[in-house]
Amino acid sequence: LVLKVGTSSLMVSDGSGQRVRLANVAQLVELIGELRRLGYQVVLVSSGAVGMGCIKLGMQKPTDLRTKQAVAAAGQSQLMRMYEDLFRTVGLNCAQLLLNQSDFMEKGHWSNVKQTLLACLGLGVVPVINENDSTNTAEMRFGDNDNLAALTAVQLDADGLFLFTD
């Protein structure tokens, strides 16, 4: 199964800035834990690097590309730390894969990505995929993680694709 969660499901912006919707993230992790206990292999496609970077750095969402890339780089590690900590509470490990369009367009790249995903699943590890916002250029962007999740589901011949977004 491929599950995709969007930034708006992970975070909320209010008068005091952005904050994590911890209850939503915890429910998602518990759902994945339950699916794993039922025997499903789950790949998570998660947005949120820029939002987590804004929280980490105490700033509003940037508009220029270079600052957005830097904020994504800062936020991606924070996002994965949150997932690491929460997955451990349900007895699971996770792994990070940062992808871009060329990983799907070049047969050798995709073969490597697919083998890594399958190896993670074989080890009982939940792969967490995100677009590599810190290095992607406008020409190489998916546009959003819905497209990334759909491509991943098709290429893995997944039994299902579920989009948790608004």
C-alpha cells in the first residue's frame, strides 16, 4: 500500500505561526502500525519538509526558491526525527528516501530506488518518501507529492493508493 499525507494534514498555521498537528501524525503512525500487524507492506509518501523547517527556524513560509530549498533541508531532518520517534512507539522503524523526477524517468535510477524500497519492506522498515525539495529545480519537480505517490504506487504495482490530504 502507498499512503500519502499532505502538509495541511501534518501542520496547521494560525496566528502564532505553524505547528504540528501531533494527533493527526500519531493517528497516521498508529494506522500504519495496524496495517503492518495485519500483514500489509506500507510505503508512506510525506510532505512537510518546508513546514517543519519553518517551525524549526521560527519563520514564515519563504517565497523565493533558494530560501525555500534551505528551509526544506532544515525541515526534512526534523520531519524524519518526528517519524522516527513516533514509529518507535508502535514498534516500527522507518527509512528516508528523497526522490526527484529523474529517479522515475531513468530506468537505472528507478531500478535502484525500487530495489531499495523492496529491501526496506523486506526488513520490516516503513519507507518514508518525499520529494527532494532542497535540490530540485523547477523543471524537475513533481509539482506535489500526490503525483509522486501515484507514480510510486504504479511502479511498485501497489494494491492501493490512499491520499490523506485536503
